[in-house]
Amino acid sequence: MKRNDKIAPEFQDIQGWINSKPLTLKEMVGKVVFLDFWTYGCVNCINTRPHFRRLYQRFSSDGNFVMIGVHTPEFPYERNPENVRKAVIGFDLEYPIALDSGNTTWKLYGNHYWPRQAIIDAEGKIRYEHVGEGNYEEMENKVSELLAETRRAPVSASQ
């Protein structure tokens, strides 16, 4: 786990969305955002699917939580949107999936390995990053902690 509190880079050059209309991080300020950078052909990514489905199911009813899969291909065949759609259906993923086919957003986050997760707080700052499998309980605890912070945050007069 690494805490750096840098502002999360906005999605760039997204080629399409599955399970969602196009989203921006700017419109999600005020929410906790869990980003999962993955590709469907990666065994380590496949191993994380059940854990992230459960995490999504646990927190999806909280109006202050958003989970987004950022599908970033490693191989040319993984760039085909129809192949990604089939994988999303096969893995039973209900949350939004951004198609980062040019690996642009992936690079903005400094990624080098699959899978990689980033948890963004309600102010748009990256508060947690993880590479690889594991640490699922730690990630779940971080989401809970950030959601609690969001609920304790004072409401400004302009809201």
C-alpha cells in the first residue's frame, strides 16, 4: 500500500464503455472511486475477479462509491471491444468498464503491471495503490475508511 495524495489523473483516450455511459473523475468528486486496471487475458487479473465482484456487491448500494474497471490490453487481440464484452459477461462484471485500448490512462497512472488498483478519495486524491493479487481485505478496509470520511465531511452551503 502506498499513500501519495496526488490528484488522480482524468481518463484519457477511452475508446468506449461497457455497462455505463462515459464517465469522468471530475463528475465523481464527492465519491470514493475504486479503479481496477486489468486485462482479460491476464491470469493474475482473472484471479482477482471474484474478489472485486464481492467488493462491488458490498459497496455498490452506497451512493458514495463507484467502481470502475479500466481494461488495458497487453496483447493486440485484447483490444477488440467485442472480446472485452464477452469477457465482462463471462466474468459477470456489472460495474462500468472503460476501454483504455491505447493504454493512455494506464500510462497516466504510472502502471507497468497487471492487475493494479487505485482508490481515490472524495476530493479526487489517490489514497491507495496496489499491484498484483492479494490485499483484498486491506482494500476493502480502505474503501470503508474513505466512505466513513465522506460521511463525516461537512456539507458546504453551496451543496
